[in-house]
Amino acid sequence: MNQLGLPGGRADKAGNLYEDWWTALRVADLLTGKASAIRLEPPGRAGEGIEFEVDEPDGPWCEQAKDVPSQGEWSIVRVGKILKAVNGHLEVGKRVRLVLSTGCPKLEDLITRALAAETLAEFEEALTQKQPSDFASVIRNWTVDGKPVDEQTGHEYLRRVRVEHLRRDELRRMVSQTYERLFVGDAKMIVSSLRGYLGDHLERITPVQVRDHLIHLPGVRPRLLPGDQTTHLALDSTVKRFARRVTRTEPAFGLASQPQSAKLCDRLSAADGPQVVVCEGGAGSGKS
């Protein structure tokens, strides 16, 4: 990922932004617990053909993002250059995700059929008349121990590849909306700061590191998210604060019993009743 804006035309800069946006979206997965770490531009063979490697509960993903709208949809031949570059990751059993602004329908269709078929024979039966040649073209990009893969291994490699088709405007909107949900503050400024931070930290980055950086930005603070321990702590503090206020204002003769209050308490404490979401915060903090 070219974080520093290397020399080039507008198309080059737009492509770099697209890569940055996808990286920012995957960094958000660290903050929501969907991923545990991300490693940007790994050195040597570990980084061949990819922008970064991200650790998820079911294993690592090696990911590459490409934005070349002037070329239209990716053909099997053109996408082959990317597939060849990630051969080393597939060879060691890792999964690869390609994120393309213009998509590659033919490769996506092959992958869908490969995932639906448990065996090579089932896969071959599911192919249309023209797809065997597309499959042959795809696997010509792959080797194992320096030798071309056979169809069986090619089918296994194909099952470890995913293609995400996200238009430039669609990806930008997803990133903005994601960070607006995660933080109170200017989402555009947050993503811009994140881009600079990632450019200076190409090692393995954890959720704690990213969160610590972002919440120290001017005007930025985390929102209360489901599953985040801070949500439970904040709610507990709200309840205790309310209880203290009631205690301070309680008359000497005590509180009068209210039937409707007892009914409300029963409903709030009912394990099988509707859930209640409590939003607590100052004016303008984004409760709406």
C-alpha cells in the first residue's frame, strides 16, 4: 500500500486511495473483534503480491486491492497476473482475497462453482461449455514445488481464493459509515489520520494499538458498542449515578409506592421480555 503518494498521475493516486480505503475497512474489523491483527506489507516472500495479511479466528487472509476502472472488468488473462503473484500464499495453505473496483465475473463464477463442489469431478460437471478453458487459464498461473499444478491442486487453490467487487464510491461510503459507527468525531479526519499511522507502522498491528491511536485524536472518542466491555461499564455507571441522585433527593419519610413503577420494574427485569437500549450522552454526542 503506497501510503506516501508516490509520483504518478491521477489514476495512480486514485488506485492508492482505493487500497487505503480497503485497508481502513479491514482495520475496522480489528476494532470490532472480527480480526485479531493485521500485518502491512510483510517483507520478503510473506508480502509477495499482497497489501497485507490479516488474522481472523479461522486463519489468516492475504489480501490485495486493485482499482483500474479505465480497463473495465478484469479478464481471466489479466487477473492471472495477480493470481500468479499470490501463488506462494496458496502453496502454503493460506487464503487469498482480491478486492477489485471493476470485478472479474468469470473468476467469481469459477470460484462459486469450486466452492459448491466437494470434489474435482463435481466441479468439472458443474462447468459450462466455455469454463474448462477459463479454469485451465487460471491454474496455469500456479505452481507447487516449482512445477505446474495439476487440476486437482488447481481446484484446491481456487477454493481458497475470494473476489470482492466493490466500486470506488461504494468502498469509500462503507469506510465512512463504518468509522462513524465506531467513533464520535470527523470520520474523514479519522481515516486520514489512520492512513498516516499505518504508513509509519508496517509491523503487526493489534486492535489495542489502533484504538489507542484514534481515541487520542482531537475531538475523537469511541462510541459505546455492543460486545465492548466499556458499554457494560458505562451502563453500570449510569444506573449507579441515577441511584445516587434518587438517594440524595429521597424525602425523610421515604418513597411512595407506585403500582405503575412496580409493573415497569417487572417488565425491565423480565428475562423473556423485549430488550431495552439505553443511550446516555451529552448534547450533540450522536445519540440519535
